[in-house]
Amino acid sequence: MAKSLYQALSQSVQLGELQLKNRVIMASMTRNRNIYPDDINVDYYAQRAGAGLILSEGTLIEPQGTEWPEAPGLWNSKQIAGWKKITDAVHKEGGLIWAQLWHLGRAAHTLHNCGVPPPAPSAIAAKGGKFRLLNGTPGYPVPEAIENPKDYVKMYAQAAVNAKKAGFDGVELHAANGYLVSQFLEQHSNKRTDDYGGPIENRTRFALEIIDEFINVWGASRVGIKLSPSGGYNDMGEKYDDAVSLYSHLIKEIDSRKIGYIQIARHFEFFDPIGRGTPIEIEKVFRPLVKNSLFIANGDFSPEEGDQWVKEGKADAIAYARPYLANPDFAERLFQGKELSQLTDMSTLYLTKDGDKSIGYSDYPKAT
């Protein structure tokens, strides 16, 4: 593979005061390897420091009943210390890493949380649902409506403070894929009658209040957000016109705050298992609305397509997830024309094998 194929992706780009060495972003991926990050996680992230920017796996802002019992968090000092080892190692390798701050809301399960129902904007259960570590097909539970959303805004703000203590270079709000923030955004999951429900201006209030808190902690250029307007995952998705109106309003509001980047996932089948989503051409509908922030596109891009999108100005950078599983040096392989390795054992994606957390996680070799 000739290096010239990916000249656009190989170019550096300015993200606020940070310079990304290339436009290949390592996307957030749940790996279920430790509530409290340790040396195995240090190895995993440091190996992937060749990305222009690493986005951490979804990092919980409070203990909750996620289906991933070893998903990491940022709610206490032990976690801060664990993440600090990771950020130090990434920086030593010349990389940059941002924390993706995450709350599942109604997508969590009571059976993972001692019978305690998860919080959500409204007491409306999502349809369907698969929980890999629960027997049978229990479906999503009925959540408990949040009494005061500002309590959760404060929780996100504290996680942003903790991320700064842990040495991250910035923070991203996970507002995609049917988790808590997107549950507030979309009208089928938000039936509130207070200032956080009803009109678009109210349903976007929760996300914008969190973004404003992040800005207070980090400054605008060190803040990002991830959105998935097409829906499809965790029973999310609006009708086309409703989705365009909702997310156009939100993107304009966010862009006016001049944050570092807006990451938007396009529609693709992996994240639409039951056909709930509404495909939207993000490069045509939303890209023109982003004038003050970097526009990062996400969603099953090949290296060739990603390079073409950047070359044509459809995106400033491309986020890649699954290629980074078996290719810790994914960006370097692209730019050096080296063959990509394939993931051979999907069972280790989320689960350990023979009690060894490194298998299928940090044991993939770099190209020689």
C-alpha cells in the first residue's frame, strides 16, 4: 500500500492549542478490562499513541449497573491515579488522550445493579435490548425518572475535574448511542414537562449545561462532544425531519461555544441492529453547520474513504475504532504502507480469556 494513498489523513491539524500529528483519531471502545485502570491498561493505550488523538473508552461518571462489570470510571481518587499512569504513558510516547465521559441512563440494567433501576429523563423503557452477561433475553428495565437533572450536570462537572487531575488533554461528552444525554435529546425517550422536556430548546438544555460546565473546567478548546443523529442503537432514533431539526439546533449551539471538536457518527449497520435508525448524510446536513470547531466523522470508514473525506473537506479528521483492536500501530501502518492485521477472536473483545486480561487486548504486535 503506497503511503501517498493517505496523504490527507497523515497531515497534522490544530485542535485549539493542541497540534494533532495526524488526522487518524482512535475512537472510544468499551473493552471491559478494569474498573480501576492498572498496568494492563497503561500498555494498551501507550501502544496506540501513534493516533493523532486517543479518545478513551467510555468512562463512567458514577457507579451504575452497566452490562460491563469492569468498565472504568472517574469518580474516585483510585481511578484518577490509575488514569494518570495511562495519560503519562501516552504522553511519553508522544500522544494525546481525551477522556470520554459516559453515563448509560436507561441502557443500564437493574440486574447489574442489585435491583436498583437506572436513571433516565422519563420512566420509559427502551425496546429490545441484549445484555451479554445476563441469561436469557431480559430486555431493558423501566428506569426511574430523574427528579433534578442539575444533580447529574454536577456529576459530569466533577468527572471533568477528575479528568484534569488524571492528566487528560481534554474531555468529550458522550451524547450518542442512546445513553443518558441522548435520552434527554430525543422526544420518544423524554416526556418531561419541565425545563428539560418538550420543545427542542428544552431537550437540548441538559447537554448544553454539561458542555458549559466542561468549558468552565477546561476552556472551550479542550472540550468535545459525540453525537449520533441517525440513531439506531439502544432503541434511539427520530423521524428524519425531527432528527435534522433537533441536531441542527444542538450543533449550532455547541459550535457557537467554539469547542474543540464535534464528533458525529454516521449511520451504519453495526449500530442499528433492529433497523430503528434513520440514515442522514452527515457531511451534507451537519458539516456546513460546524464553523468554529473541528468536525470529526465516525462510522465504519475504510482508510481510503476516510482519506477522501478529509481531502474533500467533508471532515477534518476520521475516528477509527475496530481497526485499532488488532493494530495498535494502525495510523503508522497506514502511512508506511504496511498490511493491517485482522481481529481473529471476537470473544476477547469484551471478555478475558483464561483469566489473562492481556489476551486480545494488549498482546497484538506492532508491524515489523
